[in-house]
Amino acid sequence: MRSIKLFIKSLCFFVFRIFPIQKNKIFFDNYNGRSFGCNPKYIAEKLHELYPEYKIVFQVQNGFENGFPDYIKLVKFESIQSIYEQVTSKVWVTNVRRSIIAKKRKGQFYIQTWHGAIGVKKCEKDALDKITPQSIKQALHDSPLINLMISNSGFCTSVYKRAFWYSGKIAEFGYPRNDLIVNPKEDVVRKYFNLKSETKILFYAPTFRKDTAAWDSELDIKRILKAYENKFGGHWICLLRLHPWAKKHCKGKNLYNEYTLNATDYPDIQELLAYSDSIITDYSSCMFDFLISRKPAFMFAPDIKNYLNERGLLFEINELPFYCALNNDELEKAILDFEEPSYLKKVNDFFAKYTLKDDGKASERCADLIHKLCSSEQFEDALKEVELC
């Protein structure tokens, strides 16, 4: 039955070509229709702000419809209507791989923003022996469709060229999602969680493992919050955000209380990063987005030896600008011994080495480019003023 549905949907990518491409329609996808967030969100918002004449379409899965502004048209993820919108849109913008049934037609332009950043985890071809055959198949299908990848650093550009089966154009615009970290706006996070403005937020964002997550029994959050209060002063609470793949392993576990709040289903992780006062994670690349704020960051990786075997890392631990703790004792000491001047120097040196480009204007660059792509007779004309890697 599933194979029949896939065949019909695949066929639709050809049948709908009887309809013309609409030059003012842009199709977006964020994490396969899971929420309004990441780079697609911030590009869509800026596009509407600067060029409100464009039709913006997002595909979305059931249960993730909240948070979208009225000017965005929503279509069900991988539905026939969604395929129609893809086939008749001038530009695609996404942060994940396209389905193996997706077919781009002549006259369409596909911008891949990706969802990772500078990070410690290996991915794609760098982790070839760790990822599934299905993931490889999808990557090999998707990469030839891409017209342009968006990068925020020389580091990410080199990873795209080396590990993404991609030999096309790359623009180091910075990541649109990081514009919020460079230029924070209204603090929607404290409002959402009903926190006082003076309450300090520790954002804890462990990533996924292949097997059941072991991190939940490792980090002593209450003890660590006390260390933060002793070092930095004020009242601290923890916002805990599970990776979507880890949620199923934690059903029925009592993870939340008066000092650890559930941020797993908060729709936009970038807002959590922008308004938190410190972060603890293990191998998540969101840590490097957070570092743009220059606020304290710590790595807690008690299972690092196992993770090296499972996934592999791109950096030696001593190369990183933050401390990597293997247990609660080490983490507590790292917090209490934190020295801002030496930390800032390490962060600035790290970003200089890997040529970070996030300056708060990435969304505007992407919106302007989309406008040029839709207005030009030839895509190459729209790219003339873009410095490409």
C-alpha cells in the first residue's frame, strides 16, 4: 500500500507540470513540516517584511500548525496539495533533505539552508559507516537538485564540499536563524514560561543517541543550578529540551519539576538560545549558534568514549572554546572556575579561525536573493553580485 502511495505521489511531480510556475510563490519546508523555525522561518519573515507581494507556502505535519503567521499558506506534509505547491513554486527553501520522490523542474531554484552549523558531530559522508543506507540514498537524490547552499562559515562550507555529495554553489551569507542571536528582540521565552525578567535561564539541550538516552540519569540539574547561582548570582532555572528522536525514550520518566521546565515542544529553539543565559549540551551544534552571544557554554559528555564509536567527532576536545566535563564534579568545578576574559578570547579566536559570517543580516541577504531570482530572466543574473564559494 505504501509503495502505491509513493508511486502516485511521484507521478504527481510530473503530472502537475501542466500548470505554470508561479514566479511569486516560494515553497518552504522546516524539518519535514515540524514547526515554524530554523532558517526557513527567518527567511520567510524577512521576505514578507521586504517583499509582501510573494506567496509563501509551508508544508506542515499534523500537530505542528501553531505559530505560523496569517500570511503563510499551510499545506499538509507530503500531501498531493503539497506536491502541487512544490511543482508550481519558483523557489524552494528547506533545511533538510528532499524526499526521494521529489522532482525539480526547469525554471525552479532550490536553496538548501541545512539545519546544522559549526559542530562537533560527524554527519553525511563524514559518518558514512554510521548512517543508514536510506539516508545515503536520500542524500544522493537531493544534492544534485540543489542550486545553492547557504553557509555561515568557512568551516561549514568545507563540510558541505567534503561530506554532502555536493559540488554546486555555496553562499556564505551567515545563517538567517542566527540573526535573532545577533539582534535579540522581545523576550518571548520568559513570557511563554511565565518567568520573571530577572530569572536566569540555563538551557540544557542534549542530543540523540542510537539507543535509549542515558543522559537523563547523569546530569544533576539541581546541583548544577546551585553552582550557577554561586558563581553568577540570581535565581536560575533549567529549560530542558530533548532531541525529537530522544522523546520516545523518555515517556513516563519524571524529568520536570519546579526547577526543570519542559522546553521540548517549544516551537523555535533559536528563541531559547537567544534568551537563555547559559547552555549545557553534549554534541549538539546548537551550542555553536549560542556561542555567537558570547554567553557561558559548557559541554557535558559522560559517554564521550561510546559516542566516539557511535558517531565520531570533527574536533579534538581541547580545540573547543568551552570546557568539556565528563561528570558532575568536573562540570560544577568548570562553572565555579569560569573566567569571562579567557573564555571570550577562546570564542573569538575559534570563530576567527573558522571564519564565522553571522552578522545579523543573513535573512535580508536571502530575501533579496529570492526576490532577484524571481525577477530575473536567468538565475545567473540574480547571482552575479553574490560571492560564491
